[in-house]
Amino acid sequence: MSDIVLVASIAALFGLLIGSFLNVCIFRLPRDLSVVHPRSFCIACEKQIAWYDNMPVLSYLILGAKCRNCAAPVSWRYPAVELITGLLFFASVMRFGATPDAIKLCIFCALIVGLTFMDFEERILADEFTVGGMIFGFLLSFFVPMPTFIGHFILPSSWRESFLSLGEALLGGLLPAFVLWGIGELYYRLRGREGLGFGDVKMIAMIGAFYGLQGSLLTLILGSLAGSVLGLLFIALSKKDATTYELPFGSFLGVAALIPPFFYVEASSGIVVPW
């Protein structure tokens, strides 16, 4: 086994643990519950879960997707979040090696996984992940510089690389968020009802803080296309009322946001934004 595969495997194990914590956040944050206290408990019988029944993925399989105490079924979401997070951590290290860029991407992936499942289940995008993630993304951009693409043509070239990176993050976070907010406001004025939650606006700002302007715009386009095509298809197949059904747009943004950092062409080609 090569060194990079070994490091990536360790990152995957760490990702499984982070995924377990994300499951706590996905359930508790929309309900304004503490993610620290009490310890993990069964949502059916409310009994605390022993540490040996709380091992990522493994406990779910051993217990047959049921609570040991009351035999209530355990949602598929729990092992899915853990496994997806572990795989993304593995892929991040394989993509960028044992570097600060890989750590930054792992943090970003954890935020995206949490928000994607949170919006899918509860139609809520917690500020702890959107606003907190956005601030963290701005800070990371200063210490882990991103390539300055569109920002390079707007910001003074005499600036240090770290300041150019922060400027790119600010542009990527604030400009697409303002555009998305404007679309939502226009829809509200034309239709008289909310068509886009403010949580989606804060989520695209968080994505831009990590990605920069080109990456956040790409995510917004891909997410909008996926939401339009797949969302309308789901509404048609499930026979829901298209005028009242609330699509989890944040979930579509989340899936779209995971595409650019793992599938990109070098910047010199001018095709797709790299991480």
C-alpha cells in the first residue's frame, strides 16, 4: 500500500467519525437542540446509545438497522451520511495528497453533507453550517490560498496572494448570494409567496467562500439545472402539487457543489474551475 493510500484510508476512518457527528447535527440543529448534550439517544425510546452501538456503519449492520433497546427501525440516513463522508475524505486526500488543500476540502465536504441531508429531511439549512461555514471559508482562504480567477481581473494585482485569495472568496460568497436573493425576491413579488428560502442564499455564500466566484457560479448553475429537471420529475412521478410542494433546493446545491473539486480540468485550459 502506497503512503498516499494509507493516509487517505486514515482520513476515511476519520470521515466516518465526522459523519457520525454530522448525523447528530442533522437531527438536532433544526430542532434547536444541543449537539453536545445529552449523549446520542434513540429518537423512539429516548434511551442513551452505548458506545459499542454507536460505531459508524458497523453498529447499523450488526444491529440489523434496529435499536437494541426498543427494536425501532433506524433510518438509512445514518450509515449513508457516515459512509459518504468517509468516502469524500478518502477522495479528498487522494486528490490533493496530505496537504492543507485536502484538509480544506474535507471541511467543505463535511459541511455540504450535513446541509444536503438537513435540507432533504427538514427543509432547514442551519446557520451553524451556512453562516459559520462561510466565516470559516473566508478565514481559510487567507491561509490556504485559492487560485484567483475572476477576482484576478477585478482586484489589484499588487496585492499579496493571501489577500487576493480572500478577495476572491468574498466575491464568490457575496455576489452569487446577492443574485440568488434577488431572484427569490422577484419571485415573491410576482407570485406573492416565497419561492426560495434565505437559507439557500446563505448556503451559496458559504460555497463561494470556499470556492471563489467561478466555482460558486458553476455550483449555482448545476444545482439549478438539477433542481429543475430532477425536481420536476420527482413531482410528476409522486403526483405532488407543483404549486405548493417545496423542493429542497439546498440539497441540489449540495450535490452540485461536490462536483468541481473532484472533476476539473486545469485552469490553463479555461474549462472548469479547479479547487
